[in-house]
Amino acid sequence: MHRRPLLLATLALALSTTLTGAAFAKDPKELVIGTSAGPYADQVKLGIKPILEKQGYKVKVVEFNDYIQPNFALAEGSLDANAFQHIIYLKKFSTDNKLALSELIKVPTAPIAIYSKKHKSLSEVKEGTTVALPNDPTNQARALVLLDQLGWIKLKANIDPIRASEKDVADNLKKIKLIPLEAAQLPRSLEDTDFSFVNGNFALASGLKLNEALAREKISANYQNLVAIRTDDKSKPWVKDLEAAYRSREFLEVTNKHFSGFAKPDYQVALEVAAK
């Protein structure tokens, strides 16, 4: 009567040991990179994956439609790296969720911009004009700063621009109506709003073109997207190879060919200056 539970426990332990061993036996030349659907996935597929595959890596790209799951998947080990976020978001998300994640390198970044299907010019703004903008804090701050620069609103004096929120609007100069929405919904909101701010990756994924925007932000280092990795992986050889792939001239050529209008990171600007 007592042998059956003992046997089951022994089998369970053996299975657990086998699975654990299999997990730790993952081929270091197999990389899984998570990205948001759209241009950042394309950067990996067109530029980074071919470079790494020439070095013997097998690279799988996993696309996400939200900004939440990629970091959890990275932290738990389902991904080796991800590319979709800027440093402000990474730091806040990692702190809030107690995740040991770090920046590896910046990547070419599409700016947040304001689009319209109803108006051809920003000068058509009037009282009651509806303006959709991201509802997540960091991207909403970017939109509010640009609205301040356009003269549509006035933000409170001495406000930290990377933390600006609706409560920091001191004066709604143009009497516009702000409509916070999930970032992924903003391209579709153009059917109903007068103007909508759209993150670069969602704009391009939805068929919008950067040169169709009525205004674009000038991206600071705070808002340049990056590759994130687990902090414990920083010294691993594949991490160095991944960083080198982004820093390569081959990836610069891919950027110039397929990602016109993206803000280039410093290392790509330096490569172009050196080539002149």
C-alpha cells in the first residue's frame, strides 16, 4: 500500500531532474528575440538575424502586440533579448515588477508623431478639436511635450518633460479635447479623431508613413528604443555578438535602405561620419 506513493514520488523526481537538465542544456547558439510587431521585428529579421546566422546562430523572432509580456517573457527565460522599449519604460517596468533587466544597446527608432485623416494642416486646430494620445505615462509625456511645442497647450513651469501628465497642463490654449488611448489603438482612432499621436512602430505596422505625419518629435536618448537582456547575461558571448551585430556596417546599410526617417543611435551616426 505504501510502495505506490513512493514509486510516484521517485518518478516525479526523475522527471523533474530530466526537465531541469534539459532547460540548462539549451544550445547557446539558439537565440529567441522578442519584439513588438512592425519595424523593430523587421530590423531583427532583415538586419540582425542574417548577421548572427552567418556566425552559426539559430535566431527565432517572437512578435508581441503589447508592451507588457515581452519583459515578463525575458525575465522568465522564454526570450534571450527583446527590442521594443526605451530606457524610461524599461527602468520603471523593471522596478515596479522587480525584474533584473538591463539595457544592452540603443536601436534605430521611429519617432512618435501626430497624424490626421481629416485635416491636412495643424493650423486647422480649433476649439473642441479631438486629439488622441497614448495613455501610458512615458509616451503620453512625449505627446504632451510636443503639444506644448506646437502651442496647443502650456505645461506647468519646471515640469520634468519625461514625467509630464495631463494634470501638468497649465493652460489648454487651443481648447482641445485630449483622449487617452492604448498605444495599439491609436492608428484606428484616426477614423474618429481630428488628430492622433501614434508611436512609430504602431504607425508603420498600420500602414502609416513617417513622412505623412503633420509633426514629429525630435527623439532624445531617453526615448530611443533599445535591446534589453537579463542582467545576469551581460558577460555571455552571445550578448557580445548581438551587440556587435547592431554596431556593424551591415546593419547600418539595412537601416538606410529600409528604415528611412528613423532616428539613428550614436554608433550609427559615428559610422556615417567616419565613412565621409
